[in-house]
Amino acid sequence: MSENLYDLLSSRGFVAQSTDAEMRQRLASPVATYVGFDPTADSLHVGSLVPIMGLKWLQQCGHKPLVLVGGATALVGDPSGKTAMRQMLTREDINRNAAAIAKQIGQVVRFDESATGAKLVNNADWLVNKSWIELLREVGPHFSVNRMLTMDSVKGRMENGGISFLEFNYMVMQAYDFVHLYRTEKCTVQMGGQDQWGNIIMGMELGRRTADADLAGLTFPLVTKSDGGKFGKSEQGNIWLSAERTPVYDFFQFWRNAADSDVAKFLGFFTALPMDEVKQLTAFYDERMNNAKEVLAYEVTKLIHGLTAADQALSDTKKAFGASHDVTGDSIPHANIQASELEAGIGLLPLLVRASLAASNGEAKRLVAGGGVSVHNDRIDDPGRKVTTADIKDGYVLLRAGKKKHFRFDVQ
């Protein structure tokens, strides 16, 4: 093992909390470590990249990554960081989502049978068929309700209208996962987001009481942007890892448009660049920061979508924002539109929604009122404006929202 995992994670900003004062020493030798992901959607979003990169470094430093998809826990719903109960999903939806997110994680983490090869596990395999009475008798005596009520994930919900009994059981299930993986995979460390601290603690305590296990946990910070906004959010919602949900070009632009003060942090979290190089790239808060942002966007896009897609997004960005303003690249968000629609005239507001430049007609109207909407390079001030065949140039209609977002309708 070339580098101690704890030192590497610390140097890149990954360590928020550690349950073990001797975590560095614990991670000096290869250990099986797990990180969990609940399959609540058919794609992860960029907020999930923190634990995914944690798995990547775990593997690189010679440890055994266990990637847990919560096929069972997703049936209950994690209350951590939520102010309302999650939407309940069917088992079919969860199984489909689990397969999709496992494929995404496999873009970054190597799954194979080697000593450091990641192993995919699903807690549905050991929880779904266990009877309620069996689980209650096995672990119930080891949980104190008073103790559970002190955990942030529960307290937060209690202060915001209460928590359902269904969700209250999530902590018990995750704790049981840790003990099960200790027994079956010799897993002694769990890593996860900072909001998982209470769940990790309960798993450690359950392991000590039921299996005399010496377990430990480490949490990653919940990354926020410099403006305090939740990382991974945009005006239209999540930035997804799936190209079907977030086009590669939009994904690239999300990183390219990062605030100057976020770039060094994001390069440390979401790329494999050496930290010395990160410091050099972000040493100057002037026009040279644009190069650092471009490197950030390129590296993260390459990591998630591959080299070819990253090259195309970079090329299309340079064309779109260069002197030529060429927006005909394949990675730039686009769709077909029938000439007959334009002959009849289509409202600008619904067209902005159709292009995902606004979430609703009301939001589109506010964009127009704020002077942020253009057709090609002509600013539009009238929210009642219709887009017609007169707006076709070179075979397409280009909508712009602000300086950095655009969508091309290719006329058929």
C-alpha cells in the first residue's frame, strides 16, 4: 500500500468525523470497508460523488471496498437530512434503480474478484426475508429508544412535524447491515456522509453488543457551495450522473461554472489530480481561474462519462463560447422540432420549459421579465412572444437563458 488512506483522505478534505482516535493506524493495513447507497432513483447525482470518490481512494490504497445498495432500506426510507417522508417505492423500482446505480459506481470503482476488487452487496438479500419478530428478538434488546432519539437524523424530523414509525426503523436496519457485513465479509469500517454519523454509531454499538466486534466509522463532509446552497442542486433540480437525466454538456457546464472559491475544494473532492497540482491551478483569483474550472469540468466529465464524451463537451464549449459562437456540436442540449409547429407559432414560455431552461411557465415568465432570455442573440422582453419560422437560422432555433445556458431546436 503506497499511502495511508487516512492521510490521503485528510489531504483532500474528505474527513469530517472519525469514531476512532487511532483511525490512521487502523487504516495502515488492508481492511474491508463499506459505503451504502439507497436506490431511491435510477441515477445518483453529483452529491453522491463524494462517497464514490471515497471508494476509489479506498481501493487505490489497498483496501477492500464493499458497495452496499439498500434494496431493503430503500423500502423504508432514510430520514437523515429530510424534513418529510420519502416517497415509497415498489420492489421492482428499487431493483431496477439498484442495477442502474451499481453500473454508475462501476465507472469509478473496479469490481472484480481480486483482493482489492470492489464487491457489490444488497441488504435485501439478508433483510427482506427475515421475519419482523426474528429481527426484533435478535436486535431489539440492544437498542435504547432514548439513545435513538438523541441522533440528529431523528431529532431533525421530530422538530419538523415528527417521524413515522416506519422511518424510525431505518437506523435499526442500517446498524444490522454493519453487523451482518462484519460477520460475512469481515468488514470493520463503515464510511458515509456526515448525516450518517448516528446510523454508523448505532451499528458499531450493535456489533459490540452482539458480536464483540471492534468496529469504526468515518464520515465525509456534506459539501455545500460557497453561497451555502446544497451541492448538486441547480435551478432545475439535481445534476445527475445519468446522461439521460442530465446531458453531458450540461454536466460539463455545471462544473465549468463553479464559483472561484469552490474550485480548489471541488478539484480535491472530485478529481484524481495530485493536490500539489490543485494548489498550482487555483493559486490565482484572476482570469487564470477559468483554466482551473475547465480542468475541473473536463476531469469530472471524463471520470463519469468517459474520455470521448469529455473531449466532445470541451470542444463544443470552446465553440459555443469562443469567437465563432458555434452551437451545433452534438453534446450541446438539443432536440428536434417540426417546422409545422413553428409555422403555427409556439409560445416562448412553454418552449423554454420544453427545453428545460425553466421548470414552469411562471419561471420562464420571470426569466423573460428579468431580461435573461434570447432567441439566438436577440433579447426577448415580451413573455407573450411566439417563436415562428422567422426565427429559424441555419436550420435551427437557439434559445438562451442567461449567459451560460442554451438549447438548440433543430427544425425538421
